[in-house]
Amino acid sequence: MYCSACGQAIDAYQPYCPRCGRQVTPIATATPPPWVWTRVHRHVHTLGILWVVYAGYILLAWAVALPFLAGVFHGWMGPWDMGHMHEGFNFPFSRLPWFVPFITVMLSIRAILSAVAGIALLRRASWGRVMAIVMAVLALIHPILGTALGIYTLWVLAPGLSGQEYDQMAVVG
């Protein structure tokens, strides 16, 4: 570093030039925010995307299974539906016409909450961490994808230090 008035070499810690006495302007150094290299910051964006994709997966899987299950639960079994042919025999699901709409509503709510958790993580909402942890615990019982996403979410967001790291980067609102 050199004095801007006389050109004298100056150490970075000296407040004044030793030759001319001019005050030295310290060099501004860019310091990264404290959360840049934390585990939460590295993974929270990926988690947000995965939660939104998981919400779409829930709806897509149900849309594929819905026609089959609607037939089973409403007695549209074709030649296998013997409930109306034999007087003493009823297909076990013929008395559950409410079951498919109920599951549809429950899965829709789960998909909406998963998408909200993902969007909250992407926007760094202050309440997003808690929402994602709750959804992760609920997703643990859903084989393969739900379990993997739940474990990954809890690994990133559940430890106490993760809460402090998330709070540093969270947007209040």
C-alpha cells in the first residue's frame, strides 16, 4: 500500500503516512456474510426445490393410481365384481364410496403443505425451517422418497446450530 499524496510505502495498519502525515484511507475488504459457508446455506436451496418436486410427485402418483382405485372402491370391477351376482357375497370395498375422495383430499393437503414448505425454504421465510421439519417428520413414514427427503431435511435443519444458521439468513415476514 502506498500514500496517495507522496507515494511513500505504508504498512496496512498505519493510520498516517510517516513522510507527509496524511491520513491513510483503509482499504475496504469485502467480508462474506457469516452464513455463506454453513451447512444450512449450502443445502437449504436444494431442500426447497426437493420439497416442491415432492409435492408434484405426490399429485402425479395419485393421478396415476386414481382411476384404478376409483373402480375398486366404487364396484367397477367388471367381471370380477361379484357383489351383485350372489346374494350373500359383497365385495369388501363396495360400501366405501367415500374412501377415494377422502384420500384425494388428504393427499392434496399433503402436497400443498409440501409445496408451501419448499417455497418457504426457497424464500428463506423465518417460519420455513419449522414447517419443513414438521413435514419431514410426517414424510418419514412414506417409503423411499418420503423417507429419504425426511431424513435429508432433518439432517440439515434439525440440529440446534442449524436453527441459528437459518435465523441468520432468514427473511423476517
